[in-house]
Amino acid sequence: MNNTPNYVIAIDGYSSCGKSTFAKAIAALLQYIYIDTGAMYRAVTLYALNNKLITNGVANKEAVIEHLPKINVRFERETDGQVKTILNGEDVSETIRNLEVSKNVSAISAIKEVRQKMVELQRSMGKQKRVVLDGRDIGTVVFPDAEIKIFMTADPKVRAQRRYDELIAKNMPASFDEVYQNIIDRDHLDTTRAESPLTKADDAIVLDNTLLTPQEQVDWFLELVKSKG
Ligand code: DC
């Protein structure tokens, strides 16, 4: 796309809706930077698991807060467009996708101090604009003035099937029922937590992609950008 505008594009929505696939595609199209904010919460969760700060799904909040200054999360962009998530110098891009992290991430992302640190990082990464961020609170909290806000949703069974196929393709152990239950649990936790719960911003446009291919979603987006003039 030529003469792309200088926007912040905020994409929020439920777990496993294809937010990152969509966000990456439109970032490539507009030559924007893509910021996967879920990966940041996942990296903190991995740190907490590795350091035994979570027991039976319950986070030791005080200990997590105490460790926060020692947790360094950043992204590394490869020349081929791949983005690596780096936790304290280590590439954790694959590990943060495992089911153990998925099961515990809601406990970590519910902690106010964790969110404050991540939001600050996200704002500094996006301040020059020309960014696409995906997450849960981007259009409501991180960038409430974003020029384009999209709220993504899809049928939970379809979302579970997509995530299950992804895990199997990567040789990561999973059962469909477990993946489905994790999605239902995370929807509940993400929408009901006290700190920045997942909710559609008033000015966000809904994209339900249950029946849409990735290309159809990109086409939908192009129409949306055109309509903005
Ligand atoms: O998008 P994801 O499934 O990788 O995100 C992992 C978890 O992180 C998700 O269950 C909720 C949390 N999250 C959040 O609270 N706020 C964000 N901006 C992004 C993710």
C-alpha cells in the first residue's frame, strides 16, 4: 500500500481469535510495526513459573511484584520479518505458547503492577505511531486515542479448533477438550477481572471472523481504511 497513513491500530478481542495473524498481516501491508502484547504477559508468566511464583494456578502477587524490576521483556525483529520475544536475554518465542503458560497467564495479567509495567512499555513502543498492537486493553487503556480500533470475536469451538491445530502442528502436546476449556476459562477471567477487563471500546468496530479466511479479513480491513479516507 502506498502513502499509508500514520495511525495507531488497536486490536482487542477474545483468546485465540486470530488477532495476531490478522495484526501481522495488516502490519506487513501498511509497513507498520507489529506489537504482540499477549506475548509480553506470557513472558512474565513464564518467568513466574520458572521462579516458582505460581502455585496451583495462584500467583504469589507480592513475590511477582518484588521480582518485576528483574523481568526484562523485549522484542527482536529479524530481517525476514519474524519477531522474537526475549525474556532476560533468552529467546522464549516458542515456550510462551505452551499450554502451561496459557493456563497461568490470566493469574499474572490480573496483577495491577504487572499491567502498569507492560502498558508503559507498550506506550513507549507505539509513541512514534505506525504500529499495530493486539491484546485485550489496547483500545480502552493503552491507546484510547488510536485512530483505528477493532474488536475481534469468533465462535469458541472454532477458536479452540484453530489453537489445537496450531499446537499439534508444532508438536506441542494438547487435547481438544483441554484447549477448549482453557479458552472458556480465559474468556471468563479476561472479561471479569478487576484490572482493565477485556471490553469493546465504544468506538471499536467488531470483526467476527468465525466464517472468514485470513485473506477475507484483510480485504475487510482494506475497505475500512478506504472508508476512513
Ligand atoms: O493474546 P494472548 O492469548 O497471547 O494473551 C495471553 C493472555 O494475556 C490473555 O489470556 C490475557 C492477557 N493479556 C492481557 O491481559 N492484556 C493484553 N493487552 C494482552 C494479553
